Amino acid sequence: MQTPRNLTEAKQLVGREARRIGGSLSAIAGSRWLLAILATFAVVFGSHLIYAPQRLPSVSGLSLVQVGLPPSVDFGELGQQASQLASERQDEAQSVRGEIVAEIDARQAEDPGFIPMLNMIGFGIALALLLANMTLMTLRRRETRG
């Protein structure tokens, strides 16, 4: 990252990074890529709600690094710093995941309806986000067919 020498350069640098981040978020929101992910979550939470209400879906293997982002996504300096921080904090994230799993197990032991409620919440959130993404897709692509 370049160091600005005066206020004008600092403003230009901030504006350039803001445009990068805004363009990347715009590329993700309303994309087919996000549509597929949200539809998958809606189906997974919905099917667990119907057929296996006492289990949460397993999404532990999901990683943006493995899946990849659309090619038009560039979060600039902020994205580079976030990826460095994520790689540094990986061990800490594993322990936090363990604590979350232990908390969910303890809560499930207290209240048998807790996991089905989490499935309902997950399904509702995924469905709402899916509908919002589909609305954005429709608004952006009024003139396209197919």
C-alpha cells in the first residue's frame, strides 16, 4: 500500500479503495454465483427441517478460498489484509468453532427444540437472502432473456 504524502493523495487513495470494494460487492450481490450458494443453503436447511430436524447441516468444509470468488471481485488492500489476518488466526478460529459446537450441544441437551429452531432460522434467512438476490438479478437484467 502506498503512503500518501498529502491530504489530496489520501483522499484519492481512499476513493480508489472504496470504488474497488463497492464494485466487488456489486459483482457479488445479484450474481448467479451467490444465487447458487443461497439456493443450496435454503435447500439444505429446508430438507433438514423436514427430514432430520434434530441435526444441523454440515457446512464445515465450505471455504471461500477453495470455492473461489467471481473473477470480477477485487477487494484491494482491505481484502489482502483480511486474508493475511485470516491465515494468522486460523488456530484461534478452530478453538472458537469448538466452543460454538459445545455451546450448541449443551443448549440442545437443555431444550430439544433448539436444533429445529436453528434449522427454521437458517432456512428463513437463506430464503430471504435468496429472494433479495433474485430481486437484484431481476432489476439489473431487465433487458436480457433466458
